[in-house]
Amino acid sequence: MLETGTGKAVTGATVSLECRRNRFLEGSDVIKELRTLTDSGGHFSFATSDVFRCDFAYVHASKEGYISTAGIDLRYGHDQYSTIPAQIVLTPATEATMQRLNYLAAMSKGISSPSPWMPYMVIYGNFSEAKRIAKEDRELAFVAAEFCPRLTSIYSTLSEQDKMHLRGQRVMAGNIPVLIDHEGEVEPYCKGRHPARG
């Protein structure tokens, strides 16, 4: 069990395992639930006998003052439910927003598309979510540094026809649909006119 960013071992975290068995036709049933604590090195384990008869299992970790990194950063997810994850990462609750911002920024890099406006739409959606959740000075600065140069650069290369196509388009900012508005949203934010520090 490691802490996001620092790589420090997280001791005393609760690791729960939900052992499930497939039904004959569809679905599955919980046949037992197990819990253990991480040791001084952040290690945890379950005995082979503990997981006997489990077709697959859901493994979760928790500790007061931390949140699951996989819940805010899909790069840390574990989707091989037939195995117990070799490593679980937790994020200090105080760093949750920054971790989410790092994820959004990472998902805005290396986007390729034959449509010149498509990368802009993807980045704009991530920018809108980042803009919504950033409150502290360092978070606001991060959003400006990570998103403003990309959005401004791409937008400057678009034809007037492409810009017209973007106007009125909606993209998803997390679970919220937002209207693309470069002049009304991106430009003011990137010039420092964003919400006051929370």
C-alpha cells in the first residue's frame, strides 16, 4: 500500500476483499468478506485458503485521512478481478484535488485526430472540469499552466469554419455537459480572471 506522489508506505490501512462466486446462468454472489491491515511496510496479504472457491474478488483499501486514488485517477485502477492487486495506492484527502487535476492534465496530452477541432474538444472538457474543482492558489496555477497554452495554441490554428463548428458544441466535463465558449471561458481564465481562492 503506497501513498500517491510520495511512494511512502501506508501503514494500518484496512484492505477488504469481497469474495464472489459466479452463478450458473448470470451474475454472482458474495460468499465471504475478509479484512486485513497493512503492516509497517505497507504490505498486506490473504492466505490461499482465504480465497479458495472465489471465482473473482473486489479488493478495496481505506484509511482515515485518505481516499482511493483509483476513484479519482483511472490510471491507478485495477480491473483484473481474478487476481488480488499487487499494489494499491491511496491519496491523502488534502491532495485529492491535485491528484484529479494531474489526471485531467495527463488525459489532455498526446491527443491525435484527423479533425483539427477534436483535440480541442477533449482538452476543453478536461479544462472545464479542472476549472470547476480548482480552488487553492496552487490548483488554479496548475490549471492555467497545463491547459491554457494547449487550448490557446490549438484554437489559434483553427480555421474560422472550425471555430464556428465548435461554437454551440457541448462536451462532458466529468458528468456535466458544458457549452464550448473559448472567448467567454478560456480567455478570461487564462488572463487570470478566475474564481477567488477557496
